[in-house]
Amino acid sequence: MKKKTRLRIACIQLNASNNWKKNWTKVQKQLLQAVNAGAEVALLPENFIARATESEMNQIADKVVPRVLAALQIFSKKNHIAVISGSVPEKLGRQRSRKPQSANTCSVFSSKGKIVLSYQKMHLFDVDLPGVSVQESRSVRAGKQPGFFKVDGIAAGVGICYDLRFPEYFRALSQQGAEILFVPANFTAATGETAWEVLLRARAIENQCYVVAAGQWGRHPASGIASYGNSMVIDPLGRVMKRASFARSEVLIVDLDLKLLRDYRKCFPVLKHRKIL
């Protein structure tokens, strides 16, 4: 079977509130916009269904998330579009401590409505910076397996937000053959100003991959922490192909030239030159 050489993707940026119903209505409109633009794959940002308090997120994980994921699965099949569901809180069983926890999970649905990946975020955001104090591990359990999958026969990988700061994670995905790296995120404005674009471009250059990064904008309703927006698509040479704004919901539509990527890897075989130290 001949390898696909072009892929149209939709990178979706939004400002999720703590009202999941309003968020879900917006997301459905953005997904339809992606379908109408001819996108074959749509990427949603981290926590697209809601940004809320810990207790509210636990309730959403329990009562809302299963319904939303089921609806996304139906949407994918009906509209023949693969959907990378950013991330949602996934309810998990109790550990020995008896403290209920969730995972920060990204599910990937193929254009036939099949679940091809359920990735649990591996690197949890525990920081105490000026204006940004977050302890994600207090309520979220870290995953153990990287998010590698195939979409329309194209090898790809997903890393959620803070995963971006760990180059070895994305190298593991490219070593499995990933040509596209998807990054759903809710990057803070404080850290995004200096790190977001630099890290995304670095991951593209060092892995010779396309990088598609969908973020949130606006302030988190519970913590008040501002998100950075600036969702973007980057080519394997590290060039920004398209970028969203700091403060607006958008759907970026970009055609990825996979022949360009494969030709570039052949004439500049960085990944084959790699030595394990």
C-alpha cells in the first residue's frame, strides 16, 4: 500500500470555562469547522471539556467524560475524521492510600470511529513559581506508556503539555517511527513566553517531525492562572507554518507535506546518525 504523502490537519484553540456544557457546544462547532475545511485529523487542547476545581473535575470525570468520549467516537465515524481528544480527566480506581485519582488522558479516534490510543500523561506539572503554583500530582496519577499511534497509516505520537519539556519522551516516539508529534496543552502564559515556541521548534528539529500543538487561552476559572494560547504548527525544519493568537479561539487548518519530511530525512539523516552515550 502506497504511503500517504499529504495530510490536512485542524489545530483547535479555545478558552475552556468551568461550564462543560458551554465548552462542549463550542468544541462541536470547531470540529464541524474542521470537517467543512476538509481536515482529516483534528487536535483538541488539554482539558478541552473544562478547566475547574479539583472536586468539579472529579465530578466531570465521573459523569461527563464517558458521554463526551462516546460522542466524539460517533462524530469521528460519521464525519470520517480522526479526532485527537486533547485530554480529559479519566476516572481511575483507588490506590492503597484510598485516595481517588484520575489520569490526564488523551484518547485518539480513527476516521472509522475506532479507539486507537488512550494515553495517560506521564509528566505531571508540579511547580511553585511566582504566580504559578500547581501540584498536578495531588489529584492526577502519572501514566507509564508513551503515546504512539497511527492515523491513516501515518506514524504519530502525542505528548500532553508538560511532557514537552522532556526531549527523551519525544525521541522515544520518533524512534518508533513517528512523523507527526501532537501536543495538546494548557501552557501557562508565564512559562509560555520564554519556553513554548522554543520547545516546540526544538522537538520538531531534533526529531525531524511535524509538530502540531493545540493550546488554551484565557484564565483558568479556578486558579486565575493565564494560559498562553499561541497554538501552532511547525515543520520538520523548525519553521512555524501557522500560529494562533494569544487571546482568541481559532481553528488552524494546515496541509502537512509528508513527502517533504521523508525526503529531508533521507538527505539529512540525523536520526540515523544518533549515538547512544
